Amino acid sequence: GMADAWELDCFGATTNSSGLPDDDQDKDGFRDYYEYVSDTDPMDPSSRVRVVGVSNMVDGLRILWQGGRNAVQLLERKYNLASASEQWVAVYTNTPPTSYTPAVTDSNVTGYPVIYRIRIAH
């Protein structure tokens, strides 16, 4: 479940019926449990883990994302989502405390299209 201290901070109680793991208080599409794991604010719909920009740079692709501050954020890359044999490749590991809007340039892109994801470890 979710840590009592986090529930107290976010919902004011540990028994609040509006702070259950499967709830989505801010209606941003992320259940409260995932907000807890990601260290985002379950009461703010703009506080969520997401890629917010990709820019073509001279030395590669610059990826900007948004997330919480106290969870490990792993930026990963893949070229073909339909491929069962292609694995996600680690591009960058962002360890806490992290910026709310970290960015990194991926200078090892070898083809297009390229798909990025942010995986969270708590």
C-alpha cells in the first residue's frame, strides 16, 4: 500500500476513503498508488510523470520530462513497440532528489522512429 506519512501529507488521514490506492483524486489518469510510487501530487492533475518534449539537437535527441522528486526515474528507449525481441534500452537513470523537469540528450539514437518511456523505481 501507500505509506501512512504520505497519506497524511496528501489526504490529511490514513483512513480517508478518498485516498485509496485505486482512486484517482485529481483525475489525471494515474491512480493514487502510482502517484505515491512516482512521488507526484495526487491532488494536482498537472503533477504526473510524462515526457513533455523531445528536441532534435546536433549531438542527439534532447528529452525533457516531468516527475516527482523522490523516486528513481529511468529514461528508456525502443525503436519498435511491436517487436517482442527488442528490449527497452536504458538511456539515463535519474536518482533522487531529482528535478521536477529533468532533461537529457540521447546521443546514441541509431534510427527513427524512436519511442521513449519513463519507468519509476521507488
